[in-house]
Amino acid sequence: MKTQDKVIHEAAQGIGKQTDADPITTEVVRHALNSAANQMKQALMRTAFSPVIYEVLDFAVAIYDKDIRLLAQAPSLPMFMGTLDFCIREAVDNVGGVEALEPGDVLLYNWPYGTGSHPQDVAMVMPVFDETVGLIGYTAIKGHWLDIGAKDVYCTDTVDVYQEGTVFPGVKLCARGEIVRDIYRLVLANSRIPKMVEGDMNATIVAVRAGGIALKQVFERFGPEVFWPCVEEMYNHGERVVRKYFESIPDGTYTGQGVLDNNGVDDDEIPFEVTLTVNGSEVTLDYSNAPPAQGGPINCPVPSTLSASRVAISMLAGFGEPPNEGMFRALRVITRPGTLFHPLPPSPCYLYGWPALQAIEVIYNAVAKAVPSAVPASSGGCILGISYSGWREGTGEPWADGAPHPVGQGAWDGGDGGTMLHISESATRFTPLEVWEQRDPWITERMELAQDSCGPGRYRGGPGIDFAFRFTEKINMTSAIERSRHAPWGLAGGGEARANGASLEYPDGRKVDFSKVTRLPIPAGSVFTLRTGGGGGYGPAAERDVERVKADLRDGYISEEYARRHYPHAF
């Protein structure tokens, strides 16, 4: 596909206008809005049907103002969060604009180039009205529905967007509070597991309505004369926090490099780079040198490219504060249409998240070239998403499930790395073993921290995890694993960690290794082994405290052979 001129995605709304809002009242409003977002989250979790929603938390919920600026979010999936403003804007435009909205409407939208995701990540948007002043904002949720008519339940080998699922390009699922039955039936008719999708769809309707009620209550409690100035001051504070951080980084241009294993169809590696430019308190991330859009589904639509940028910046400079629109004002992103990070229809993008989460690592790699102590070393670099499906023996009922898996996190200048889901999925979880074994046809034979998988250093990286699943029925499995060919890097002299990997042992003893595979048929009795990557180390291994080495040996994080090789000074 021919690439076009660069596109500059400016900071959200520019420098915010000053207000005389009382700071204490502003904090009360901010926390009230975050509480409203959490009510949405709890409503969704308590009513959803599938574990990917109520256990994994593969969704994002947020509240936006009438100008589609982020007011509040609940801790869930960060990578979705940075795309919801696009979802709202596109959904509203496609039903006829703001003037076509009425109280009680709920919009359905999942066009990948507008959501930034594959079609299974469905967005619901509800406009919120006050009887006196009219439109005051929106509640929005984007969550993963287990199946919505793609060529397979989960895919790593699609060659165009039309293989990836049924598209709803902005339609009213509810009009004036009543479900539009034709749209509702159309959703269910395009799913292999309509019972699960119906439950999650209804739960999402419940949740956006709960958020709408909560937002209206906050607005009415303070009134427009207090509420709107407090909102502006809330944005201004978020902006000041981020700008102050980047003022501490030396001005200059820094480039980070990354490599994707393949595009899911061809086996060639895909190198890419992201350039970070710091100018005072302004930061620009330039993706325009990305390779052309790929023939396999590894392309990342613009909303998720911007989301990865927002996640990287807010996690780095936000100091643990729940993000709002102001935190993005200092950020500018540059892309080039027709490339990996700005694909155009009909480029496939089912695995959009894998280059996005790699981009976060590469951005930190660029920051490290300016201030190594400002960022951690590389994590395992993937979420190792595995999806399962089939028909239950005895009942013939269709089923599907899936989850991400934790990786080791990179060490930093001050501490060892932990073991958790990738930063792009922080605040989400992987399914508890008890839930898996109760719902799905397998036994988990092993889940343990992997010895010697961490990168050595003055501070060691977090270990990866070894999983082993023995299937009790025949199933189909789709595996989406990245960073299996390149080890997670260390920083400031720290060592590399173990890369990701997976293998399958059949009942006859035959073994195969793989990273990306779609709908692999697996007979009962097979054992699937998943090896999640570790985190890179920070600082020279020769500087690691001897007592820390001995503690790692006692705890089983490392073996004696590993310790003698990397930490001979401890003996």
C-alpha cells in the first residue's frame, strides 16, 4: 500500500484556560467523577457472562465531557482507555451528529480504524443529558466480546479487515431507552456463542446507564457554575504534572528500536522505530518511519497508536494519578498513512495490540537514551494472548475462553522487577486457575515462577512464569505470542532475560513449538506449555548486593549455576 504524507495528531485541546476554581472543591469533583466511573466498572463486572470481562477485566470504562475530553476512568485496560474518545466521536458522527442524540440512546460502534481495535472490541457510547442545560457528557465502554463473526473465534492470520468480524459502524442499539430489536438480533446472529455475547451486551448497556446516572448526580450536586470551572482546573493540574516531568529530561531527539517477530502470515521480522523529541515541556512521538502496512494482522490503527503513546506518557509522567485529558496536552504524535502504525482499509489489524504494546517498550527505550534512570529495562514484552474454543463433550454446547498471561517486568534504578501483566494491561488480570478448571476442559498442571528467566544486574528483572495445561477434551487453540525471537533488553549494563515461548506435546509424545497459530486442533490428553518472558536487568551484575543474590537463591528465583555465572562475586 502506498504511503501518504505525514499526519500530525496535535495535543488534545492546547493549553487550558485558567480558572478561579477552589482547589479543594476541584478535588472533591475529581474523586466524585472517578467514583462514578468505578460504579460503571462494578456494574459491568457483576452482570457480565464471560470471564474475559468479569475476571480478566478486558475492557475500559470512562466518562467524558460534552466536548469529548476525558473526565474520569476506572482502573482497567489502559490500552483501550486512550481510544475511547475516538470511539465516541466516530459513533456520534455516524448516527447523524450531536443533534441526532436523545436521552436514553446507546450507540454501538466497532469499525477497527475508528476504535483502534479488532471488531471484537466493541464500543458502547451513551450521551448523558441534564434536563436544564442539555448534553453534559458521555459514558463509554469498550470491551472484548468473545465472538462476533470473524473467520475464527480469534485470529492471527487474517489478510483483510473483512475476515476479522461483523462491523457495526455507529448504530443505535437503544433509542430513547428502548432496545432496537433488529440491531440486537443482528449482533447475536453473527456470533458462534450468542448466549455469552448476549449476556455481555446486556451487561454493557447496564453499565453505561449506571455511569450516566452517576455523572448526572455529580453534575446536579455541584451545578454548572461550580462543576465546569472545577473540570477545567482538573485538566490544568494534569497538564502541569506531565509538563513538569518532561522539563526534567534534556531537550533533544532520541530514537528507540524494536522488532516484531512476524506479521502472522509471513515469517519475516519487522523492525521499526519510534523517535522521541523533547522540547521544554513538549514531547513529540514520531512513528512516520514505520514500515509499510503489513499483509498480516499486525497493523495498529491510529487510535491505538495514540493510545500507546498516551499510556507510555501518563504511566511515566503521571506519578500514579488517574489520568484525565490534561495529561495529554503536552503530547504530539506523528504518523504516516499506509504504514504499520497508521494502516488504511482494508489492511488487517486483528493483532493491533501487539505492535502497540511493543511501541510502549520502544518509547521507554528512547527515553533511556536521555535518562536511563527514568525508565525500567524491557519487560517480557507481550501479553501472550491465548484463546480456546470448541464444543463441550456430552452437551455439544459451543464455548470459548481466553486470557493474557503475566511476564517479568524490567528492573529499574532502585529495585528489582516484578511479575505482572504488561504495562499496556495493568489493572487487568488473568483468569484464576479455579475458574478455568471449573468452566473449561483442562487441568492446570503447573503455574510457577520460572527459575533463571530474569535478567541479571545490580537490580534483577522479574521472572517469567511457566504454565502447563493438560486438555481433557479436544479443543481448538489460537496463540498470539510476540517477542519470542529477541530477548528483553537490560539497561545501564544489565543483562537480557528469557524470551517468550510455547510448545505442545501430543499424546503420542510428538512436540511442536510455535508463537502465532490460528485454530490449532488439539486432541484430548495433549499438554500445552507456555513460557512467559522475564524482565531485563538494570546496572552491572557485578554490583549486585551479595545478600540479594543469596536471597534469590533461597527463594528459587535463580539456580546456583546461574548465580555463579552472573554473580561470581557472591561466592
